[in-house]
Amino acid sequence: MTTATHRDRLAEQQEEGPMDLVLDSLSEDESVGEDEVLTETPIPSEHSTASFVPDWPCSPRLVASSGNNVPSRLPMLSPDAANYARWCAWSPDATMLATAHADRTVRIWDSAAFLAQVDDANTSVVAAEIAVADSITDAAWWPHGDGRKLAVAAPNLPVRLHSLEAPESGTGATITSAAYSAHDERSDTLASATALAFSPTDAAQMLVGYTDGFLVPFDLTRPGLAPHGSGVRSAPTRAASRKLGLYGLVSSIVYLPGYAAVASASYARAIGIYDARTLKVAHVMRGFKGAPTTLAADPATGGTYIAAACRAPSGDVSLWDVRDVRAPVWSVPRARPMNMRTSIAWATPTLLAVGGCSVRGNEVWAIDAATGSERHVVAASSDGASAAAWCSVSNGEWWAVVSGERRTSDPSADRGLVQPEHLDNGVRVWQVAGQWTWA
């Protein structure tokens, strides 16, 4: 299929709305053939009438900065240059920015206060801090109501849903939390959460991913241990999971509301598409050279297009059409594969925001979703070398970027990384020039 055709299909989907799929679950003895094609049935959908159109000849403007380093709360991570950032995300209403760091802390930044400073290491704009007992594996804002709830996952710990009450004058935010955990029958231990997502259509549902392709749906109104048997795996046995190709750690989960489906990425270098109601595997997307660690479903089409970012050894970024999972629409390599998760997100209906780009991994790019070929540099780390692995975009205009890179105990794996004393582990916000248009 030609590039023009893909661009036309993307535009048509955004105008007509998402499509419904009939997901026929696979049995444990079945596998998906390379010629598998999904069927489609149109369903009605509502659309936003406003959209942001970037003006790329104009350079994005740095509007806020935490400085080069965020102070660590753990002495073992001193100096602060070791406190690299792992993740960031705007709250649904963009009044808060959450960032996760190597010191096992999630920081909640007050957007209004943060945007009032530029190149200032003052961290007084942090409205709240959430300390976690282990390394943070994933986090997500609850997309319903006032949006002031944040779920955080970590190994060997329950997933905690933190509710942030609006701070009173002169005080920080009040935080309460509820815990959700699952028992792994195979190992007879508390399962370690590695990915999570909230249902965009059911405000009471959260889906959490674990190892061995283990997925557990939680009812947010009922905290505690998930009922026995509520979790499902891609297949009943490890052997069957390996045959299916979904036996690895679950690295990312996204809902496909237009298809009543869920996509789950695996370190087994595959993506499974599950029926959202039964969590039975319907299709498997293969052919990745590196493990897909981050997924992003196109919100304008209800998840017809899924963008995936892979870690080393390939570091590829690709776009997939769930109606035809035989091969990606396009796939492009990043110049430098990274040894940690990097972000990919839909910045606008036609643009993808991708972290960890350039030969040093220190840039965030806007990539044309239709072709994967047209690219614009939106942001870069301040020293021009430290990785800019993660970004979050609000309405296409505001780009939050966090810097830093995980280091390992293997010197060969860290070869070529910036020396610790020169690392930039800051939090910054960039404003992209452009115009708002209304249909």
C-alpha cells in the first residue's frame, strides 16, 4: 500500500470514527498466521471540533525548567546527577505534571507555578511527592472525573491509586491511596506489576500487566487482592505461551475503545490484541527486532493505529494498523537504541511524539504519523548529550520532557554514555508555535 493511501486512510478514519472488530479468541493450540487480517464494521463516534496545527518553521520555545538536576531523596543516589527521570505525564486537565525518578519518587508539579519559571533549579513548585519502596515500573493518570488520581506500579508491591486533594493556601496536596494486588499462582507470590492502563469507557476498571503475559483486571471500587482466578495469561501453560509468542514481561498496555479490545506489548518481541471483555488473545503482532516497550493508540480513530517504540538492540519506532497485522505501516530506526524504556505518544491526530531520538538519544521528535519520514526536533537535553527518553504532550502545544539515562553494572553496556558529573536529569516544558483551528 502506498504512502498516499495510508495518509488517506488515516484522514478518513479520523473523520468517520473508529471501527468495530469481531475478535475471535485463539485457543491455546492456535497461533496467528502471518496473513491474518482483521475485519471491520463502522460504528458512530463523537469528535472534538478544535485541533492544534504546529508551525514548524518556528522553533519551539523553552518555557519552564527545573534546572539540570532534580534533588534525590535517597543518599545512595547522590550526587543529584544520578537521579535520572524514568517517566512523565500531564494530568488530563494539564493542571499537574507527574514525573517519576530513579530515587523511587513520583513528583507532582503544579503546572501554573512551574510554567512561571525558566532555567531555575528551584523545586518549590512540586505540589506533592509520592515515595515508593522500589523502582517505579509504570504510572498513569485516571482519565475520568477531575483526573486527580494517579496509579503507580513497582515490583513486588501492590499497585497504588493515589488521590490528590487540591492543596489549601500555603500547604501541599493531601494524598490518600488504595492498593490493588494480585497473587501469582505459578510462583505462589505477590505478582510484580510492570504495566497498567485505565479503561477510557469504564471509569471503574484498571488493567495491570505482570510477567509471563499475566493480565489482571481490577474493579477500582474494590481495593485489595484480586479475586482468585480473575487474572488471565495469554495461554494456560508456559509452553503454550511461548508457542503463541506472548510469554514475556508485559511492558505496555493500551485500550482500543473502537474495537472493544486491548493491546499488550511483551518482552518476547510481540504485541497481543485481546478482547477487552474476556481478555482472550485474538491476534498477535510479530516481527519486532527489539522488545516493544511503549505503545500509543490513536485516540482519533479509537485505536485503529498503534504506535510502538522498541528498546535495544533495534530501537525501532513503528506504526501498525490493527485491521491488518501482517506488517507495520512503516518502521524507522532511531540512530541510537537505548537500554531503557522511551516514550511514544500521539501529540496531534497526525503527529507522533517520540523520545530518545538522534545519535545521542538526547532529542524529542515530532514524526508524521502517515509516513514516518517527516520529522521535526521539538526539544533536546540542555547539555546536548544526556538522553531525553520520555516526553508527554498536552493538546499538541505543550511538551514536557525529562532527561537522564539508566546505567547498569556492565561497563560495556554503558559505553558511550555521558559521564555522571555532566548528566542532565532535568524536567522541562516546551511550547510549540502554531494555530488552533475549529471545524
